[in-house]
Amino acid sequence: MKRFFLFAMMLAGVTAFAQQRNNVVPSFTGAVEDFKPSVVNQRGHQYPMVNSQGAVRAQLRAPQANSVQIDIGGRRYEMVKDENGVWTGTTEPQDVGFHYYQLNVDGASVPDPGTIYFFGAGRWGSGIEIPSADMDFWQVKNVPQGVLEEKYYWASTTETMRHCFVYLPAEYQKNPDKKYPVLYLQHGNAEDENGWGSQGHTAQILDNLIAEGKAVPFIVVIDYGQGQNIPLIPQYASKLPQGQNGAPNVSDAFAVVLINDIIPMIEREYRVIPDAQHRAMAGLSMGGGQTRRTSMANPTTFAYVGLFSGGVMSVEDVQGSAGYKETNKVLFMSSGSKENPRVMEAAEALRGIGVNAVGYVSEGTAHEWHTWRRSLYQFAQLLFK
């Protein structure tokens, strides 16, 4: 049952567009007319818009089209064409936070040309931000700004060049003798290493927390973890755990790269403290599952572990992984309130055997980026203290 739950959570990000594909409904007519341009629109574009209810209004000029729909949240909303060939449609209110969506033009799903593009659901496409009362924690503010830099490196496990992002706190360049802890932070299924910096606003969250004295300065490494797209060379692929069909279990491919290439590269090229007490791993959805498996297989490597909508650690998991309990300082598990969370119960059970387990529920959100931004905000305040 636990395995099924974790697998279902990992797939949720990519299935958002697939659910209820045939659920086509009319444009929402009960919208309050206080629409404003979305904060993730391309410069100069008025559409899409969002109102105070969280309804989305999109517009597209397509005079030759016969049908245009807004595809969001598992539903397609019909848009209406005016005499100038401009289609307009409005959705029902959406949950607060960030959502992927697309337009469907005569059966073809395409990005909305009004938004900047994000990688999610396996492709670059449109996104929209539904305002929430707690957006302030990830806004760009007049505080010391860290750097989210791109890093290319050679991986011996794949014999290819790989790419990641590395967040360096604002003081990193100003204190050349200081060494820092590191958080390895992973994305979800059908997403990539762009997500935590773009949709997740990692740099802004940490800049603000550090400036407020709520988090200690630390480095964050965000790498690509989609296991089936990681071409391990035979000497490493042959050692992967076997799946039910006898083939290698690709969900563990990222762990091989992380342990053998990413961590050594970071500890070689950046000023970090290279021990478990100054090393953390966390991830959302699929990345949470990877964090769970990786930390269990390497129980003395990470003292801080975070599972964001990525299932839970059980008492049996910890007791079956020698050294895990002794090494771990914080085990953080979170979920959106609309995800049928079990994190509070799991944390309570783990505290019963002496693990410093923390459960967190993001109220009013589901399997989506605002849940995970809130999770990072909470988790970061517990790290390396």
C-alpha cells in the first residue's frame, strides 16, 4: 500500500493534464470583474488575467480556428470568438499558487503566447500564478541577493556533460575563507532542474530568510533527476536494484550520479563543509521519493532530510537503515492539505523512537508548487542549526 501511495504521488505532476481530458465545460460566467494581468505574463501582455476569486481569463487571436479551449486543472473551458477573431474564456476559481496550463486550438495543445514558459508535465509550456495571502516570502526584496549560477560538469557515471544550478548566498563571495553547508534539492516527475529556481523561487526564499536571520547561509544544488533519462554506463547501470520485470530500477539512477559525481564535484569546486552534519537532501514528489531511497541507501551521508509531497518515512524504514537514526538531525515531511496527508501521523510515530521528525501541512493546496515553496520555507529554517 505504501509503495502504491508513493508511486501515485510521483505521477501526480505529469497526470494533471491527462485527468478528465474529455471534461469540457462552458466558460465560467460567475466571475467577479476585477481581473488583473498574471504576474508571470511576458512583458507588455495583458492576458492571461486572474481575478480575486482565482479565476483565470485567457485570450487568443485565432480567426481561422473553429474551437479554442483553456486546459487547466483537469478541465477544458470553452472560449468564445468575437467578430475580430479573438477568443476569450474564463475558468472556474483555481487553488492558490502556481499551475501549468495550455490552450487547445482545434485539438492541438499549445502554450499561451501571453505567458513566460516553464518546464513541467514533460515540456515547456504556460504557467499562471493564483495569488495567495502568503506570497511575500518568495518575492524579490531589497535584501542582499544571492546568486543562482549555472554549472556544467563532467559525470564519470554517464560519461557525459551534465548541468545543474547552484545557489550561493549573498555573503559567499564576501567571505572567501568561510565554508558552507549544502542542500541537494530535487524536482518532481516530468520536471527538470529549472523548476526550483523558476517555479519554486528558491533564491528569493533563501535570500529573504537569511536576511531576516531565520536561516543560516547555505549552498543549494539543483540537478536533473529523471532516472529514465540518465544514461549510466554499464559498470554503474548493472549495479542498480532490479525492478519487477528484471530490468534495472531507473528510479535509483540519480542516486548513483549524486553520490559518485555531484557531491564530489561540489565539494571539490565550492567552499563547503564536507561531512554529513553539514549536508542535506530534499525533494518534491518524485524528488521526495528519490530523497527517501537515497538517504536510506546512504544512511550516514545526510543529516537533514526533507520529503515534500514525497510520501513518508516509517519507523521500519529508519530501523532498517543502520546509522540513519544516529546521523539524522531533522527528518521533515510535508504535504498539501488536499493530498490526504499522513505526514503528521508519520512524524509522531518517528518521534516515538527518538527521531527528530517534523510534519508540515500546507493548508488549502494540493500537489503543486505553492505546497513545495511553503515546504522549503519551513525546512530551510531547520537546517544546520
